[in-house]
Amino acid sequence: MADILRVVTLRETALLSMLMIGGLLTAMVEARAASQHFALKDLTWMTGDWQGEEGGTWIQEVWSPPRAGTMIGMFRMVSDGQPVFYEFMSVEMGSTGPILRIKHFNPGLQGWEDKDESVAFALKQTSANKAVFETEIDGQIEYLTYDREGDSLTVTLDKPAKSSRSVFRFQRAKP
């Protein structure tokens, strides 16, 4: 009987140790992710005038270099020679890192969001030429990904809960 209890105790101790190590590793990964400090300089590669066209729709996105703690951007879509909508964007430092804020407008600068509202995306991941921003709208997570390869920029808006993906492909504009 003592041998059986010793085996059970050893198994329970081993299992408890594995759970503690797993919990410790998880906490370490979460702490590392929380301690990652992103800066505006991590997004410098986005700067420039980017343009694209597909099926009669022309798009442009322009980003200024970081200055005074902010980057400013503009997006516009034109279809069949008529403006469809515009976006005014800023990236500013928040308490957890860069925050991308977007305000949308119809032609005539008729805003989609209320006067003091914007859609705010937190920078969650970045590498040499890629940035992933995340927001929550009506309880649903959405991702906005910027991915640059040379003179090409792809911007992808993913809405997993709606099984929706919008992809915008740009080329660096020639001066």
C-alpha cells in the first residue's frame, strides 16, 4: 500500500511540477510580450506616397516620417473618377506603444465617426517591414496589417468574426 501511495505521490508531484513549469513559461512569454516596447521609429518604413489601381478603383495612402511623436497619414479611394471615401490617420505613442487612429470621411468631409471619435488600433507586432495593429469593435477583434516588400506595400484589414478580409495593394509612387 505504501508503494502505491508513493507512486501516486510521485505522479502527482511530477504533474504538479509540469503544470508549474508550464505556468511559469506562459507567464514569462506574457511578460515578454507586455514588456516589448514599440516606438514610432519601428514604423519609419511605412513613410512615403503609395498608390494602387484595380478594376477601375484607384487608391492612395501617404505617410509622413515620424516627427514630434507622431506620424500622419492619409488614404483616399477613387472609383470611376469619383471619390468614394477618405481616411485621416495618425500614429501616436500611447501607454502601451504606438496607437493608429483612423477617421473616415465621405466626399465633402462628412465624417463616419462622431466628432471626437476615431477607430484606434494598438500596435501588437512589428518587424523590419511588417506591422500588425489590433482593435476591438462591437466586441469583435479586427487586425490591420501593413506589409512592405521593396517598393510594394500591402495593407490588409482582417475581420475574423465576419470572415472578412480586404486587401489593398500599393506601389511606391514615382516623384
